[in-house]
Amino acid sequence: MGFSPFDDFMFTAVPIIVFVIFAIVIVVFIVAGVKGIGQWSANNNAPRLTVPAQVKTKRTHTWGGSGDSSAHTDYYVTFQVESGDRMELKISGNDYGMLAEGDLGILSFQGTRYLGFERKGSSK
């Protein structure tokens, strides 16, 4: 029994395809890491600001939880400052639970990094 042209193709193409897929996965991880480091650096270089704000909306994003892995939840709150500008910041679950839509207070943040919110009342 000899090799067919298909067998020859498989011996040359499959390793190349596997290498290309592996390279794409590595590039995706590198790009994500560079973006994360860039955002972290931008936040560190941004001024720490404390401004009056109102909690406009809250949302969660749950991911994972398939098979044997556990689910993870990210918490986000949209704040509106006096100028009318809005910003969505990722916060901890504990802080998320302490805030309600309509809350008024003093927001502290640095770039896209949430530092805290001191509630002063509610518009409801």
C-alpha cells in the first residue's frame, strides 16, 4: 500500500494549520495583555477626581459557569456628573449592592477606575 496524494497533503498541511491556530491564540493573549497594561497605566497617570454625581443605571455581566467551572459576575454602574456627561465604571459586588438608581452623592474615580461613592441622598 502506498501513500495517496491526500496523505502527503495531510502530512504537510495539518502541522501548518495547527501552528497557525496556535500563533493566532498567542497573538490574541498578547494583544489582550498589552491593552490591559495600557489601561492600567492610563488610569495610574490620570488625576484622581471627586465630583458630584447621580447613579443612573446598574447592570451586571455574568460569564462562565459551564461544565465544572464556576460563574463570575462583573458589576457596572453608570454615573451622571453635573455637566450631563455619563460614565460607566466597573465596581465591586459589595459597592454595587449599596447603590440604587437615583442615588445622589460624591463620586471618586481615576480614569476608568472606580474609587468610591459617598451617598448624599436620592432623587426618588
